[in-house]
Amino acid sequence: MVLQLQKRTMALAGVVMTAYLIFHMLSNLSFFSQNIFTQFYDIYNGGPIRWLVLLLMIAVIAIHVKIAVKIRKVNAKARTIDYAQHDKFKIPAPLVTVSIIFLLSFIVIHIVQTLLFDTSQLYSEVTQLFQSEIMVLFYLAGLFVLTMHLQHSIANVLQTLGKTSVIYHGLVWSGVLALTGGFALIPLYIYFVMP
């Protein structure tokens, strides 16, 4: 009963984070119009909205991570013998752990970077950030791990709900790739297209 409540809480936190990611990606796409991007982020950063959203996201991420660690510990103790057969290839547990730590680090670094931006010059700050090859590669690596995490998580939720058909999994992949692809457009555009 407690484990089910924890799983539901973690899933709810994941839904909130996914909703924010969609909002964040769509607002970032306004970068292609400097005026719209600047106007939107002047409003967003000008009042308490930015700080309320940031506090909400930090709380939701903390809840999601804390419960995920608890569930992982319970699952590790319960599984004394590994599964005899896998339908799909299996990613080794240490690699999964490293990827999750990298994803969390990526999120923290991204938050810190945005807090250090001069919000009155946000367009040029973002442009300057992604003129660095290292930052573009780091960002794309973070998006790759986020893609894998979202696909796996949403597929697990659908499986729990009994939605296991290929159509559902195709929709999950399409949605996740659209989301992370939308995020990837900005650094790629800045690095390869902008002067």
C-alpha cells in the first residue's frame, strides 16, 4: 500500500515536471523571434512567476528523486535473483544509475546557469552560451538522457495502466522526441546557423 502511494506520488511529480518541460520547450521556441522571446521572458522574469515556478520545480524534483531512490532500494532488496529472460536488451544497473546522476546534474547545472543570466539581456546570454561547442554537446547529452528517461517512465506508466500496444509506445516515442527535439533546435540553430 505504501509502495503504491509512493509510486503514484512519483508519477504525479513526473506529470508536473513533464507539463513544465512542455511549457519550457514551447517558450524557448520563441527564440526564433527575438522580439517575442524578449517580451515573453521580460514578463516571466519580471515578477514572482519565475521564482514560484522555480520553487515548485525544485520541490517536485526533490520529491521525485527521493521516492525513486526509496523504490529502487526496495526493488533491489526484493530481487535476489536476476530475471531469467529479457524480452528486450537490458541496460546494466550501474549505467542506469550513472545516467540518472548525469540527468540530475544536468538539471542542476541548467538551473544555475539560468540564475546567472542577465535577464535584461537574455537573448544574447542564450546565444553566447550555445556558441560554445562544449555547452552544445553537454546540452545535447542531457537531452539524450532525458529522452531515454521520459520514454522509459511514460512506457512504465502506460504498462501499469494496461496500455501495452505498439501504438501507445509509438505515441510515447513521438511525443518524447518532439519534446526533446524542440529543446535541441535552439542550441543547434545558434551553433550551426547564427553568425
